[in-house]
Amino acid sequence: MITRIRRAQSILEYAALITIISVGLGAMVFYMQRGLQVRIRHLNQELNDGSR
């Protein structure tokens, strides 16, 4: 019985860890994409201003 409880707790801990890591990676990807979009927008503005 105690072994089952420990195993269940271990599985829950791993599930929580995987969830936290996944959310962190997702947030990092979102942050990087957002940064690239802003950089591309600024480059487009600079190119458009320079061609006038």
C-alpha cells in the first residue's frame, strides 16, 4: 500500500515537473517570436524610411 502511494506521488511529481518545463518552454518560444516580430517591424520601418 505504501509503495503504491509513493509510486503515485512520484508519478504526480514527474507530471508536475513536465508541465512546468513545458509551460516554461512555451513562454520562452512566445517571447522569442515576439522579439523577432518587433525586430523585423523595426527593420522594415528603417528600410522604408531610407528609401524615401
